[in-house]
Amino acid sequence: MKIIDLNKENKELIDQAATILYESFKDISEAWSTMELALGEVYESIGENRISRIAVNDDKVVLGWIGGKSMYNGNVWELHPLVVKREFRGQGIGKGLVNDLEEKVRERGGLTIWVGADDENNSTSLSNTNLYENLYEKIVNIRNLKRHPFEFYQKIGFIIVGVMPDANGIGKPDIYMAKKVRK
């Protein structure tokens, strides 16, 4: 596996990244429920103050894709999105892409990477509960009910820094996670 920049000149790799995004999220998120929306997301990731990287095999088949967006004058970068082709999950590709993004953010002077891990499908113990009462206790005792990605991010050094209740509708929070990348 090799991680390279995704650029506007390579339409085939852009199409592959969009297909992975669409296939992974079409049934669980309205954001990428069509190929057109997925393609728009990929093209948007290739621009000023952005990082767009893909993991490819020797045959230039895209295995995964990660995007980063500069915020707060470049001090903080949003990781958005991260997706790995279904049949290659659990093989370290996601971790490799995040590590690569961290290095690129450091090279650009960034201090922190953050990610919003939506819970639109009742995948954690934070869903369908009143997060306006005892929020800290609920965050400390969070449980993963359906393979929610917050545990993946925790394993690679991210911590929960906040929660936005009802971000995706009543009882559907967004879990904010961050990681310091500058020593």
C-alpha cells in the first residue's frame, strides 16, 4: 500500500474515491446518498487549505481516502472524511491514512486534528438519551453498541472533547474528538 495525494488531474482515482464514499455511506447518511454528492465531496477536498490523500495498491486501485480541512488559521484541521473500501477494513489502512494526515498537518504547522463522529444510527449509548443532563458522566461511560467509529479513533490517540446533542435529529448526537499532533 502507498499513500499519495489525490489531485484534480486524475479523474479515475477521484471516481474510485467517490465510489468508496458512496458505497460506504449511501444507506446511513444523507450527505453522500448519491454518487453526485460523493463526487462533490471528493472534488471539494482538493483545494486551497485542504489535504486529500488516498491509499492505493500497486495497480492504482483506491483502498481508502482521507480528507483534511484547515480551520482556525491552520492551527486545527478537521479530518473529513475517512473511508476504507469495505473488503480492506481492519487491515491498518484507516490508521495509516490518519497517521499520514497527521504528518501532513504537522508539516503545515497544525497543532490539532479533530473529527466529528456522528451517531445517526443509535450506535452508542449517547443516542436517544437526554444529553443536557449529566453529560460529562455520559461521555465518561460511553458504550459502543454497533461498531461506531469512536473506538477506532480512541485506539489511535483521539479523545472525546465534546458532544453536540441532536446534531443529526432528536437523539442523534455528533461526538467531537481531537488529537494533538504537535509535540
